[in-house]
Amino acid sequence: MAHNGFDQTLREFGRIGTNVRKSLVDEVLPEHFRIDYPNLVTFLEAYYEHLDSADNFGGVIHELQTVRDIEDTKLEYLNLMFGEVALGVSQATFTFPREAIRNFGNFFRVKGSEYSIEGFFRAFFQENIEIIHPKDRLLRVGIGTIGDEERYRIQDGALYQIFSTLIRSPIPLSDWEELYRNFVHPSGFYLGAEVVIEGLPQVTIGTAESVVDLRANITNIYQTASLGVEAQGEVVGAVTSAPLTLAPLYDGLDSDQINPDALLYMQNGYVQTGYTSFNGAQNLVTFRMRDRYSVYRNINDYPGLTIADVEQYYSSLYEWAGFYQSMDDYADSANASAIRFSSTLDDYSAAVYFRK
Amino acid sequence: MATTVKSTDLDFQNIKAGLKNYLRSKSEFADYDFDASGLNNILDVLAYNTHINGLTANFALNEAFLPTAQLRSSVVSHAETLGYQVRSRTTASALVNLTVNLAGVIGRPAQIQLPVGWQFTSSIDGISYTFRTLETYFARDNGSGLYEFKTTTGSIDIPIYEGVEKTKTFLVGEADERQVFVIPDNTIDTSTADVLVYDTASSTNYVTYTRLSEAVTIDANSTVYSIREAPNGFYELNFGDGVSFGKKPDAGNKVVVTYLSSSGPDANSGDTFTSNSNLTVGGIGYTVSTATSNESTGGALRQSIESVRQLAPIAYASQQRLVTSADYKATILSNFSQVNDCNVWSGDQNVPIDYGAVYVCLNFPAGTSQATKDLVKANIVTNFTDNLSVVSMTTKFTDPTDVFLELNTQFDFDPALSGFTLAGTETGVFNYVTNYFNTNLNTFNAIFRRSNLLTEIDALDQAILSSRIDVKAQLRIEPTVGVVDNFELSFPMKIASPDDEIYSVSSSIFEYNGAVCQIKNKLNDTRLQIIDIDGNVLLDNVGEYKPLDGEVNIIGFTLDAFIGGNQFIKISVVPDNPSVIRPLRNYVLRLDTSESSATATIDRQTSSLQVT
């Protein structure tokens, strides 16, 4: 249907044009009847009008025409169709259920594939995820070395073995595991999960007077820097079987060590004991900056730090709290050949040099 | 169970009242007396009309969806649109070893033949059933005159199938429309059908058509057929359209369908088979000796509506592949009528973890022989998992583990509110609990929720004022008298921590060192002891239990004798959370009726009747 020269892009009500909801009382009855008993005609017409009202059978009959029309049927009936072709998952799961139901056939045909895994998360959770094959990281003789700092792992009979899939997503495993196993997961495979935490950490580096409300009822004042910025940060860390007991071992304040589990780092947040000091007199909570936010640290304090360490450390954190990390060849102040590691955010930046 | 859509009010009085209210709200009828006889009669007629049409509309609406359809024909039709083949009645089959002894016969042949359709009789529960071969088998002289028949693969296990062979003949007419040939028999096992299409009614030239599901490629000349259940419960034989979906029989052709009419499950469990006739060799009849290799199994009625409703969507999701655990389950239940129920889980969910493996637990009907179980498992692997699963996945089978629940129900009972006696109500409650398990549990993944059962008990009779249930879970060990042994029991839930008054672990009684004893945990401790009925500790350490792991490890245990008729000992534990018992993997929750009870306490609500 065209309108003003353009194709109509809204819902096309004309697809099914039959209208059975029409009272024929006046046409069916003989003329003399209509003349002699006008009230009866009105009465009957009122009756048919009542039938066509909501929740009466006239309305149901009209619905029958479109009851299996994905576009027109009520969500209540669409739910029944989900029961037929979508293993009973509720239409309410989807942002666009009428579109989702059309794709289940294709989805089931490719179950177990990367396509189906990605499709599952897009359809059910509106999220893009990353699929990792841990078998690619298995140590093979003559290839690589073992260790956290290295790429390769020994087969561990769990995540790091042949029959294993690792899903890196922004959603906790508990939220999607059951659905995933029903719809996608190849039975017999290890299911591993990592959570990508994306947030808006208020990395406000403020003046002593600036006030940031990170949590309700807590007034925070940062005292360790003087430039106010607000940035988006990202950190990637393992979740499944992550030893939560590791958390206390890492003080969260030093960046001279490789962070064994960035998630734990985040879980501890900014308010854990030892990270803050409370000034009761001024009703202020002061948060210590984690120096990884700052590149002002003195590299000389870390004589063991190598370029490889820094590369490894920042390899998956090219951006942290808005600071973009980069390394390039450079000449330092003494004009010696060096590697420059810089961290920048807008016009705020710093760099350290590793002389070659 | 199916749910239904109820979109309009289907109560006549409500319909009439609604109509009346609607008309009253119209200004034209404001002064009408709708209760007067004339108008009242008209309203009755209109309300009846509305009622009937409302019912019809609701029927149509409900039949439009697989989850809500009530008619078998509708459910079958919906399933077919999902590509699901509804299972017809299936014949029972057995494996037998067949031999003919021609020792001493001069000039005996090197090979003899057992014709297709050779019949055997088996008596099951006093009723004779006829079994028959569906292929021709050959046997060679072993040098001593003994001929043992073998399959083409060399196996001596010859399959025989129960059923009466029937034939239906059709003449293809001139109709332009696609013709459907109805086989007027609802006892057909469609998997046994042979379809021959003759050139003419009198011709001996024929073409054998193959089942559509077995066709590799299909074009206009493919001689394929399909059989589907018709709306009236009979079966329709369908051919191609002659264009792209297989050959269409020509006018004047004769279609002959031969099939087995099956007795279904009645012919299961036959373990003795007798050849109905002698095999003629050289003009002389010789006895065909029969030894049963595997009893008759697999006979089943046609698939139930609820089974179709449950499995068709899963089969659609599986897309003829075995990827997820649900795919395995649907495929097994759809194709193996010998299996009551099954559960499948990934190796990464197994204990111990086993990657690259898929675990299948089959629940067979009581009395199924081990040979039958083994045969079904072998067929599952050979016919399905080896072909349809993810490459390199291994299928492993495990048996169900029964976890018995001991439920001691106590309820307050006011006799003044009931026509039943206290004892009668106790029996009624106990029977209700038993039926509750039969209906809701006794199968895989069925969760026991105490509050649900209590709600239903409270609703049984207004005289039941309140109720509670003490829950214990029980596994059983089968020690050998006089033999020291270890037992590791794994419960599907956490066990209550040690208590200073209540034993978290206790066993049924047995004889040990000449005394009647039980295994119990030491109070306030996880250590297990053997204690006599007077409370004396006869063995201080016979293992331990791990509350958080739900494990009971009995170490170095022996007994002098069992007490009672059972040759096992019940090990009962108090669940950490008795409100919910969730069976995982191969666990099935059942009720131990011998350890369960229902006890009432009189609680009179009428103060005048209270005894002071």
C-alpha cells in the first residue's frame, strides 16, 4: 500500500481483509417486520453488538483468522507457538518475539556451531559474546611454554582439554547456563564461562572539593589527583572456578604484579576495608587511588619489571578506565633507543621508557 | 498435561447476565424489564446461541495449537507440521536361535532355507501369540547334519515379530487429485509395511516402493511412500506427486500393502517359542528347534497424545541430530517403545566428570530382562548415537538409582467436620500420598516439594486442619553375610549436620555379633557406629558421612544376618533441606511405603465439645 508516493512501512492491516463482524439483522428481516417491530430489530442489533465486544465469542471468531499469524496474533497465542517450535521458552524472553520465532528452525539446524552460540546470546540476551576454544591454548611439545604469563596451558581435565568451549560474555553463567544447555550446548563438552565486566567506573580524579556519589548515601572525595575526568573502563577476568580465596591475597593497590584475576579486583571494588579511610568529622569517605589508574608510579621501584611483563600485563587491557595503553619504539630523553609505554586519556598522558 | 485457552466466558448464566447488563446499559432499553417472561425467553435463546458459538470458538482456538489441542487428530497434525512421525502400534519382537537336525539323513543338502513368514507360537499369560520371520534365512550343514540358521551378518540370533499378517489392496483410479489410500486398521505396525505397485489388477509385474524416510534422493520417478495416521485413527498411504516428490501410481495400477497387525504390549515377555510347522527337506518334514536368545519386547500401543505433545517440539529442535541432551532424550523416547523414560546429561555434569561422553540412563518397565536392556542400548548406539551425534562423542549408559523417601505425615483432624473416621482419614491420606508419588514422581527429574504435597493433603477434607511431614531419604546397600565390605552412598542432596539429639544417619536393623543392631552416626559427629537396640556401641567406627557432599561412606562393614525378609539394608538420612528433594541425573524419587505413615491427632474446633 502506498501513501504519498512511499511504501507504507507500518503494520499492514490489509493483509487479511475479511471482516465477518457485520450485523445483518436489518437486511435479513422482512421489511414489514422492521416496520412493525423496530424495537426488536434494535434489540437484536444490540445483541450482535454485544457479541462483538471484547472477550465475547464474536471477538474470538475474528481472532481465529489470525490466530496463527505471527504478526497479528496476540502474544498469548504467540506463546503457544513458542511451545511448539521453541522448546516452550516464553515469548517474553525476547525483545522481538515475532521475529525471534521465525528463526528457530535455522537456529536448531546449526545448533552446536559458533553461529548458534552467537545467535543464542543475541536472541535471548541481546548480547554479543566471544567464543574461545581452549584446545587452541593447550601446550604441545615444542610450542610455547607453560604459565600464567604464557599462552599455553597443560591439559587440566576441565577447561583446558579438547572437549571444551569457553564463552566470554557480559552475563553471569547462572543466568544462561540452563537455557544454553537446552538450546545449544553439545552434550559431553565442558562448558566454561568468563564474564566481561563493562561498566562506567567513575574514575573521577577530582579536586579535594569535588564530590562524587558512587553509592547512595556515601559521599566520596578523591584526594590523589587534580584532574577531573569521567571515563568508561573495561576489564576482562575469569569467573568460573575462580578461587575467590585469592581475593585477600591481592591488595588491589599495586600494579607491579600481574593481576591474577581482574574480576576479583573489581569485585572488591572501591569500598573494601583498607581501601578507604573515613573521616567522621567531615562525614567523608576517602578512597585511595589504585595506582594502576596512574602511570606516575616510579618504574625504578620495580627493577624486575620487563617489557615482556608490561606487554603481557596490558595485552588484554589496551584500554583501562579510559586510559589507552600503547607501546612503541621511541628514543628517550637521552636519545637512546627505547620502548615507550604510554597511557593517555585526552590530553592527560604519561609515558615511561624502557631502554633497549 | 495440556493446558487450554479459555478466551470467553462459557457459563450460561454468566453469559445471560452479561447480555442483560449490556442491554440495560443501552439507553434504548433502559426501561425494559428483562426478567419479564417474554424478554426472558428471548434472552435465554440468545444466551444459548452465544453459549454454543462461544464453545465452538473456543474449541477451534484450542485445536489451533499443539500445546492446547485436545483432539488426537489435531495433535497428530500439529506434530506432522513439525516433521514429527507419530509412532504407530509396534510389534513385539524376540531373538531366537533356530536349528534343524538332519543327522543321519543320506544325501542331505549343504544348505537349507527357512522361508519368510515362518511362524512360531508363544503363550503369554495364557494367550497364544503368533510370531513370524520377516526375511528368508539360510543354514549350512555343520558336517554332522546340524543346520543353524544365521542372518546375513552371520548372527545366530534370528528376529521374529508378533502379529497377524494382513493385506490391503487398492486400485488406482482416474482422479486428478492426489489420491490417498486408507488402510482401515488401527493395529498396524507401519514399520512392517511392504508396498507393492502392480502394473494392472491382474499383472504379476510389480515395483516395490520404499519408505520415504529411507529414501536418499527423491525426484519425479522415486518409488517412495509414506504412511501417516489419519484423523479417524486409521492410516493413510501416500505416494509422490509425480512431479518432484516421488512417483505417482498410474490409473489402473494395483497397490498391495502387506503389514503386521500387532497385539502391542500384550505380546511382550514371551520367552518360549515353538515353531508352528516342520521344515520340509527332501520331501520330509523336520522339527525346527527353537532356543530363546532374547524374550519378546518392544510391543507398544500407538503413541499417546501427551507423548506426542511432549516429544514433537523436542524432535523439531533436534533436527535429526544429537547435540544437546534434550536431543538424545527425544530421539530415544520416540524410537524405543521398550523404554518408559530416560534422562540424558553431559559428561561435564556427571560425577565423576567425563568429558567427551554423554550419559544416558534408561528406565525400563519392571521385569525387563537384562538381555533386552542390553539389546536396546546396543541399538541406540548403533542406529542413532553413532550416526547422529557430534563426532567423537561417546555414549555411556548408567542404571537408574532409586532414592526412597520416607514420609511420616501427621495431621490435625476434627471429626466433627467430616463424615469419615479418624482411621479412615489416615488411610485416605496415606493412599493419597502413595498416589501422589505415582502421579508426580517415580520418574527422572521429578522434584519432591513438601509444601505442594501438604497443600493437597490439607485440601483433601475440611476436617484436616493442618499437616506436617517429616522427610527422610533412603538408599540401600546389599552386603553379603559374613563378608567385610565398603559402601559409598551418594545422595542427591545435602545431609543434615550432626545434631545432639537426632541421628542424621540411621539404618534398618540387622544382626551383628549376635545382637540386633543399626548403623547410626554418633550424636554431634559424622562418624558412623554400629549400635545395638539398647544403645550400646558395638563398633565405634564403621565409616563417616559428609553432610555437604551428601555422601555416606560405610567402611569395613559386615553382618551376621539380615532381619526381616529383605536381603538389603536401608540407609536413611535426614535431608539438610527436607522441603525440596531434587533428583539429578539418574536418580528417581520413590516412596518407601513400608517406612512411611499417616497419623492423625484429634483436634476439636468446637469449644463445647472440648474435654476439660
